Amino acid sequence: MKVEVVTSLKRKATKILAELHDSKEPILITEHGIPSAYLVDVEDYEFMQNRLSILEGIARGERALIDGKTLSNKEAKDKMSKWLK
């Protein structure tokens, strides 16, 4: 992973962004040697957000199973019938 100091980002933003778009490799931005932020390509960020959303849905489903908050097939069909007509 590439690392840039924040002052380099300020001075060479266009060049750094062009490299980011070409390589698709995240860039760690540091301030005074301390990690401060990541620069990631827009498509990669959106992909990660979508994946996170899916994983959160799976986690909610697993929690519902553990808590016994599930419905039978018939109960689910009855509950959804108003939207399926």
C-alpha cells in the first residue's frame, strides 16, 4: 500500500489521484507520521459499501435466528400477501 504525507497530498493532489485511478491501490494519508485517512477509488469504495450492506443483512438474519424471531413459510406468505397481490 502506498503511503503519502498530507503535505504531499496538498501539493500533488492531481498526480496522486491520477496514480490512484491507474493503480486502484488505496493510499494511506499520514499526518506527523500518524495514519489519518485512506484515499480509495470511487468504484472500490462503492463496492465495499455494497458488500458491507450485504454482510449487515446477513448478520441481522443470523441474530433473528438466534433470537427465535423467524416466521414459518405460511406466516411469511400471510404477512407479505398484501404486497404480493
